[in-house]
Amino acid sequence: MDEVRETLTLTPQNYYDPSTDWEYMSFSRFKQFQTCEAETLAELNGQWKPTSDETALLVGNYLHSYFESPESHTKFMETHPQILAKTGKNKGKPKAQFKTADSMIEALTADQVFNELYQGTKETIVTGKFGGMLWKGKIDCLNLADKYFVDLKTTRDLHQGYYNEVDHLREDFVSYRQYDLQMAIYRELIQQTFGVDCQPYIVAVTKQTPPDKAILEIPDEQLKAALDDAQKRLPHIQQAMNGEIKPNRCECCDYCRDTKRLAKPISIRMLLK
Ligand SMILES: [Zn+2]
């Protein structure tokens, strides 16, 4: 008889709990695995805590909570008192980075087209199967009636190019950060959760003064190519998670440098990526 395994149900309370990441792959975890399997697994096993830019993360969450609901934003502010300056002329008010976030919020809320577009259920959890694994996703704004969804992204400059060292080409921020894959996965998960094929849109707003903004769409062939590419990479990640193979080490990240042991000499031709 087949063993019946209970699938963990995701809720807003446990969604970001790292323990759920053993059962559900997410876009951010997949991206992390691609960068370094060894570091990601060490983090999942509780053996390693990566350092992250907490302020940048908080600024993003500040903006997202605002667009989720007034209650979410109030709760976010209450649980993150570090947003308010403790000293100086801004004492008791949001620190400089959050003032930028406020002007980004203002740039969107003052725009009629944004307000018409950003209608639907907020922070909807979706799940589904892709590439032999269960996945989870959280949709910023889902409009099933009109068959589209919106993801809010903050970035430095809409027109800035980024050098992709693997493929040796200059990319826009959406391609470089693999948001094309994120949108393709979300579309798939929405389809599996609700049975509706939704058009993905990214609403991007920049950290410039004044902020720039745009509604972005990704060509269908790029969405498909991103999914195909991820599908090819997943078996290795899955086997590493199951302990069937050794995880790949990038030999560059904090974790790899921290755990590095010298072996035989390497050619200088291997130094540049
Ligand atoms: Zn590494």
C-alpha cells in the first residue's frame, strides 16, 4: 500500500517558516539554490545563517504591506520599530530609506491607471506541482475575474542594464533578477490552484527622486524559456535536498569561503567567471 503523506497546508502565518521550504519550493529559494546549493542546504538544515541586507528587505516589505491593506501596514509598523529614527531631526519619523519608500507609494497611489489595475485579492497563497516538486507562491494582487495578476517590484532605475556573467550579455533588471521565471511559475500555480490562466504584469517603481514607474509585460516566449530552463535545473536540486548527491559548491559565497579547505592548485584560467 502506498504511504499516504499529509501535505502541509500553507497559511499567512506559516508561509515564510523555513520548515515549509522542505515541502514547497519557492521562487526565492530556487534562485538561492541556483547561486549555491551548498549554502542553501546548510541554511535549510539550520547550520548556516546568511547575512542579508535587512534594510533593503524592510523597505520592500514596507511598500508591500501598504498596498496589501491599511491593517497590514499598521501591523508592519508596530512590529518593526527600527523603521523610525531614534535620534536626530527625524526622531519619531521614518528613517530616510523609508521616506523614499513613501514617495514610491505616493507615485503609485496618485496614478489613476495603477489604481484601476491594482484591483483584486492581495497576498494570495497559491500552490502547485512543477518539475516534480511542490511549489508555493504569494501573489501581490490577483484578479481572477479579469484574468491577470500584478507583482510589485522596486528597482534602482528602469533602464539600467546588468551584466549576466554566465551568458555574457547585458540584461534588463527583470531578466537579470529572473522575475520572468517568477511570473511564469506564478501563472502556473494560479492555473493549478484556481483553473484560470492569468496574464502576468509587473508594476515597477524606482528608488529615484522622483520615482519612475511602469507596467511591464514579459514576452510569452521568454516566460516559456524561463520555465524550461528551471525544469532542467530542478532534478539536481531535488537530489541534493534528498541527500542523494552532494550539493554543488559555488566556492565564492560566504558559506563556501568559510568552509573552504585547500586542495590541489587551480589554474589561473579558472579564476574569472
Ligand atoms: Zn557557495
